[in-house]
Amino acid sequence: MKTRHWDRRGDGGLTFTELGFGTAPLGNLYRAITDEEAAAVLDAAWQHGIRYFDTAPLYGLGLAERRVGRFLATKQRNEFVISTKVGRLLKVCRPEQRTGIGKFFGTPNRREVFDYSYDGVMRSFEASFERTGLDSFDILFVHDLDVFNHGTQAACDHYVEQFMNGGYQAMTSLRDQGVVKAVGGGINEWEMCQTLAERCDFDLFLLAGRYTLLEQQALESFLPLCAARNIGIVLGGPYNSGILATGPVAGAQYNYSDAPSHILDKVRRIEEVCLKYNVALSDAALNFPFFHPAVVSVIPGGQSIDQVASNDRARNRHIPRELWEDLKSLCLMRDDAPVSETEGYGGADLAV
């Protein structure tokens, strides 16, 4: 599998496989799977050449961290890159108080407590070591510091200030000590990513669902800023939580909810262009983000061996340039969206 090397700080950096693996599905997202099934999916990802794995305490309330840690413990540490996240502590609770009821299944009885303070970040980081059993992480992301998760702008602002007054210092201290190689944010909103990029010395962002075949507003200012500062982008949610994989079918998911009519209509029109060139919508969706030079890896995740294989096949699918040009001419894609590896603003070095 092709790799992209990122070295913002001149310390050797990190080498990402173009396809990474997002482990939220291994936390029993939407349906429960067994430890054996999870291990088989991780093994399939490894066999397909994937060497970057992203996890978080939230995913299955610790379940995903345990599963990915158990698997990676069988590998040489210099063979993979792993990231986890801070911002939540997991507290034991009664079953009816568990976080994620209806979203995560068969998980430990834990409730999330948001804590972006210095001590909160350090405690979360230590707990991730215990759950995974690993001795080191490469990247530490502050998780879900956005309005989408906190409900109101006021609540989000409160946690941003808590982070700036404590958690941020904890993360940069860990980086300065060499405990992690990079720090950044794993966030659903590009606007908040830009705010943090302007206020913090961040290395990477895991941007979830906000630079896809369906939406490219991050090109307005955030992605050019990242390219100018050599901030890498890990692109999560390339299918916008489902609709760019399933197409505009009944019950198609967009941002973890049923897609509204205007989104269904736009996806239908995008799919018509893809079919004109005999290209699956999902193949176009997975390949599109790679053209932006700030993108170091795309992490679609997967809960089955077939999904892992499908993502690998999609990445190796040739997409005619005329398809992108048609989407632009129909105003279904921004004119300034890079659609070849020679376009863009500068960014990651590519290696095979």
C-alpha cells in the first residue's frame, strides 16, 4: 500500500499508509461483534497493508482500545502508527446511565465525563495505556471539542477555554518530552479545527466528514491554512457516515442521522455522474480526499472483512478525470477542489 510521510517538526515524523483504520466500529457501533470477529477484521486490515490505526476511549466505552491493543501487541512496535484521544473520562455507572445507548451495543457500563483540563488529559492518556496494554502512542488528539458534541456554542466555548488553560499544556508537554510524536484535534467541524489551528501549535487534525465528495467548505480557509503550516489531515468519515457508501436509499445515514431530502437529492445527482463513467459512488467518495496534499491518510473504518477488502479495492480504482470535471461543471463540487495529485497547495511527501 502507498504511504505518505509527514514530518512537520523535522524529527523524522511519521509514515502513514494511505488507508488507515478507524476503530469506532470495533467498539460495537450500531451492532455487537465478538472479540474474535474484531480480531479477524483487524487481521484483514493488516493483510491488506494498513499500518495506521486510530482509536479513542469513546469507541465502545473502552472496548475498541482493548481490542486494537490486544491485536497490535502481536506486532513489532515500529511496524505501525497509532493514535488515541483525550477529553473524556469513563466512569463506572448503572446500566441505564451508560453513554451511547442505542449507538454502542454490548459495552461496559460506563458514562462519559468531559474533562479537557490538564489533569483530565493526563488521566485519560494513562487510562488508554492501561486499556490497550501498549507502551506508547504516536499521536494524541483532543476529541470532539465542537458544538456538535457539546450542544451549544456556550458549552463548547467553556470547554475550549478549559482546554486552553490546561489540557493543551498537558498535550504539548507530552510531545516535548517525546512521549508522543504529534498532537492535534479529532473534531467534526472544520471551523473549530481552524480556531484551534490558529490558537495552538497543532501538528495534525483528524477531520471527520467535513472534506468529502459531498461537502468541501473546508477549502475556504482551513485546508489552505493547514497546507501553509504543514499541518497534516487524517480524513475520517469519507462516506459522511454512510450515504456516500449506500447511495441515496431509504434510511441512508448522513452525520449519524437519517439524511434530509436536500442531501439525498445532491447525492442522487452525484451518483448519476459516477454511473455515467461506470464508477461506483463509494469508489469516487473514497478516492476524492486523497487529492488534497494536506491529507496524510483516510480512515473509513470497517466492521467486517468484506468492508476492509472493499475499501482496499476502492482505493485502487481508477477514477477518470472527466468525472470530477463533470461534477464541477454541474456545481456538485467546488471549482477549487484538487482532483489530481499535481494540484493543491503543497503538503505531504508521497512514497510507495
